[in-house]
Amino acid sequence: MSAGSETERGIVVAIDGPSGAGKSTVARQLAERLGYLYIDTGAMFRTVALCVQRAKIILDDEAALAALCRDLEITFVRQDGSYRVLANGEDVSDAIRTPEISLLTSRISTQKVVRDVLLHEQRRMGRAGNVVLEGRDIGSVVFPHAEVKFFLSATPEERGRRRFLELQAKGEKVTLEKTIAEVIARDAQDEQREHAPLRMADDALPIDSDGISVEEVLNVMEKVVRRKELERKVSA
């Protein structure tokens, strides 16, 4: 991407971090505050994982994985105040949020053929800028030249507790200990994967969400983005 095209496009906000750090909640609300487009890249990988599970595709079958990704149309729809995820027109918003799909997603995300297809799609969706994307490698791989980068984190115990309460509210029978263990297992998979492992970009602003509210996190992020918008106007 040329320097000229970077200055002409809108601002890209990248929010990375481990599973359960609250990226989706923060990214969605930040996009609403800014009037930007919200792109949930994690939901894209979860949707692929769900479709792989349904199709009973073996993860070593790269040709089948590539064909599935190419034929899969993922869209985000705002409905009744929330974002819904559609896979070829089917609402899979709830189906992609189970613990089983969470663990499968981490394995799916290690597959280069899957990452390559979704990387192209993510860049296409965010090309014009004025977007907020969240994931694990947005600032380091997908949009390394993003104007604003955040790395949102929290301890495994805190992230496990949040996930436990979320699943419990949905009526799922889970234990806090198992949920924390699954978060730790997901961290290990994400950090050790060969392709685009979880890591904080060198120029990202780290935010530890332990003990602070979503509102406080949002205030920090919005202030940073507004400052960048002002810099853009002054230099234009």
C-alpha cells in the first residue's frame, strides 16, 4: 500500500488480545461511538470452524478447507441493537460461541490456507478505513500499518471468570475451573501456532482490563482515536 493511499483512506483501529479479554464488546461499542464499521475477525474464524465441524472436514485436508472458505460468505448484520453473524445467509451468532467451537477455532486458525483466505477478506472489508477490527494478529499481520493499535489483556483467571458467567447466563452447565483451564489452553494454542501467533505489535498501546470497567477502557481508546483524527485534519 502506498503512502498516498494510506493518507487518503479512513483510520484503521486494530484491537488485539487473548481470548476472553473483552475485545468484541469493546470493539463493537468503540465503533458505535466513532461511527466506524465494526469487523469481528474472530467471528469469521469461528464461523469457519463451525462449518468445518458440520462438514466433518479433516484439518489436514487443505484442499477441502480452501474450498469451504472460498464458498463461504460471511456477513455481519446489525439487528435489534446487536450484531449478528451470517454464514451463507444462516444466522450462526449463537452456534459459534460454544466452548467446543472456541477450542476448534484455535486449531482452525493455525491452518495457513484458512488464514490466507480470511486475510484477503479482512483486508478487503477494511480497505476504505474508518473501521474497528479485533482479533489476535490485526495490528501485527492483517493491518500492520493501522493508524491506531491496542492490545487488550486480562489475567487468565479474570478472563475465565467472565467467560464462565457468560456461559452460565446462557444456561450451559460449566464449571469455573474448567472454563479457566480452557482459556489457558486457548492461550497456549494461540501463542504457539506457526502462522500469525498471538503477540502484541511493537507500536500497540497495551491496556490491562483487570479491575476496570468497559466504560473506562472505551474512554481511553476513544481519546486516542480522536487525537489521531485531529492530527489527520491538521496535517491535511
